[in-house]
Amino acid sequence: MATFAKLENALKQAEELINVGQKQDALQALHDLITSKRYRAWQKTHEKIMFKYIDLCVDMRRGRFAKDSLIQYRIICQQVNVNSLEEVIKHFMDLSTSKAELARTQAQALEEALDFDDLEADKRPEDLILSYVSGEKGKDRSIIRNHLANLNKYRDQRDRPDLTAPESLHFYLDTRFEQLKVATELQLWQEAYRSVEDIYGLTSMVEKMPKSSLIAVYYAKLTEIFWISSSHLYHAYTWFKLFQLQKSFNKNLNQKDLQLIASSVLLAALSVPPYDHLKTCPVCRKACLDKYGEHALHCRELPGFKHRHDFVRDALMDILRRAGISAKKEAPVNFLTDPSEGRSTLRPADVLVFGWEGGKHACVDLTGVSPLAGFRENGFVAGQAVLKAESKKVEKHAKACEDNQHAFVPLAFDTFGSLAPEAVRFLSRVQRVVHSNFSTPQGRGFVFSRLGFSIKKGMAAQFVARLPAILM
């Protein structure tokens, strides 16, 4: 960068370069002078230099250079002579307008001379628009935001727009809503969220809220932003606010559309994970909590794990009692062992049904499993987990029961409510006994509905007991 003893010398050098056809060098020389901190003390010559610089920018179509120079010139003159900045901007606008009018006139003349489309155009209008919201030119999206910030910062400036006027804020809000729509359509999520922040800040400055149609657009776009950012709780709340708004203000909304929005609210709420999957289980200290609470339902060291098993067993005993079937819970037998304990341990039958099969007593062994167990390795297959649990029970206890003249009934279920085939056969027979004793319609589905409800109730009690305190 060249240095000058006087600003007039820089202006003279630029004019000489222009006269010999070196406009780019002249533009760069003036740009270096304007952006240099050595020449920050405002003089009248600064204004002449800016006029010459603006002439070059408009002639060479260097909008970026013009923008930077205006920002720098504002720093130079705002404390001494802010009117000079106004004159420079007016000069810039006059030149730009005249150039635009000239270009339009030339375009109209060309259109009249040529009656066919330009099929070899370098860029389509869509490409030009997209280029201004991505890449290097994406920085220009902050111009309007910075303009509003500067208006709030320099409140004593002359000709400053009155932000308390409803018309001014209306124009600013309309601009932000358009930014939000375009940003979400182009999947520029960071820019969309900044537009949301701008809208929130502007609405806090007005006494009257914007139209309900604009607020509906605001919440609809927020649902997309929060879903992309995996903010499930905020996503669900935004859907709820949108539902309330549409129900209260949208008179053209039919019942089908309202049900669709209500379903979206429900699904969004169910998508909120109650657990932090990055934390270790505070009870067993072995596994990480999955975000949907599956571990909380199946951790064997949780106090409620045995309680759920006993709750379903007690429900089964009550069903058998109502059906008139003789049975006993936790009945001691001398042949059931539990090899998982590492030693031969006699254990009672969960339920012992007397004279169930050919005069033999039946040992009913209950077991509840997760249908998602092992699905990451083998893929999810409906009913696979409960079938595997049933086969393990049969392998463990069936032979011992047979050797001791007892029948063995594995009653395996999963947390989704699926029942293993042996459990279905056993309960179907119980259901027939209930139906023969109680011929009323209420007794036809009593067994399966009662046991299914017990399974879900035991799960709910265990699940709620492990919820974080902040959600209770």
C-alpha cells in the first residue's frame, strides 16, 4: 500500500490511473486508503475521494467494494460530519439508479431486436438467487440484521427510522418472515434459527402481535428447525402451540385437518426421550441408559423388576380363582432348580395348578423379556424374543417336571404384550373355563385383557419410578 503525505495526492494518482485505463489499480489504491487506519481523521478531501471511489465501483460493478467503503467511511465521519456520509450515499443511489435505468433501456432495445430466448445464458435466474444464499455471498444475509442493530445502537442519529412506529416494525417483520421461509426451504437451518430469533426480538418490541397467519408460519417452521436439531421437547411444545393457534384462530380448518395436527402433537410428545442415553444406570452401574427407557424396564437389579413379575403372577392367580381352578402360588416342589445361581438351588413353582393335565399338576413358570433384546445384532423380528425365552424355560425345567410326573407350562411374555405359543394355549383353556362358568359377554375376553393390563401396569410402575426428578 502506498502512503501519501496529503489526501489530495492519492486522489490525483487515482485520476492519473483512470486516464491511462488502469481502473482496477485506481480502485485498489483508493480502497487501501479508505480502509487504512492512518487516514481516519476526517477531511473534506475524504468526501471527494469517496465520490471518485463510488464512481469506480458503480462503473466496474463492484458492489462488495462499495459496501465495505461505506462501512469504513461511516467510522471516519460519524463523529465529525455525518452529513457527509448522507451525501455519499445519495451519490451512490443516484449513480446506481441511472445505471439501472440505462441497463433496462438497453435490455428492452435488445428484446425488441431479438424475438427468441437466450438459450445459451451462463446462469439461470434460479442459480443466481441460490448463489446469494450460499457460499461467500451468504455473508450478505447479515446486512439487514446489522442494520437493525446499528439503529438501536445509534439512537441519536439524524433521519433515523422510528422503530416505535407500527409501519416500520411491520416492514421489518415481513422481511424476517420471508427470510425464515426461504431459509427453511433451502435447508439453511442456522440462518433459519437466526431469523426466528430476530422475529422473537421484534415481536417483543411491539404492543400488538402480528397476524395469526404469520404466527402459524412461525411455529410451523420452528417445528422443522427443532426436529432437525433433535430438540424433541421443544419440537413437541411447538406443535402444541401450533395446534392451539390453529384451533382458536383458523376458522377454515376442518375437523380432519384438526385431527391431523392433534395426532402430530401426540406423536411429537411420544418422541421426547425421558432418559439421557449417555449416563450409566445408577443401580447396576454396568449398562448405559437407553434414551427410551428400555434398560429401566429390564435392569435385574432394580427394585421393581421382581415386583412386575409378582404383579403378573398375582393377577394370574386371581384369574384362576375366579374361574374355579384350584391353584397355589409359590408352591414348594422338590425338583425345580436354578442353574444360573451357580449351585443346585430348589425353587418353588410360580403357580402350581392342581390336576391340570391328565391328572398331573402343572408348574407354571412366568418370565418377562424385552422384545428389543439382541435386535441390534440380528435385526428386529416380532415375537422372536418371547419364543427364545420360552425355549430356554423348556430346556431348563421341562425334563425335571416330566421325571417327577408334573406338567410344565412356560408363560413367557414381552413388554410389547406378545405371548409365547404355550402361554396362549394355557390361557385359552383358562378362558374356556371362564366362559363356561360365566356366559355373559363380559367374560369372553376377560383372561387376556386382565393379564395384558397387569403386564402394562407393572411396566408403568417401574418406568415411572425411574423417571428423572425434573420430569416428575
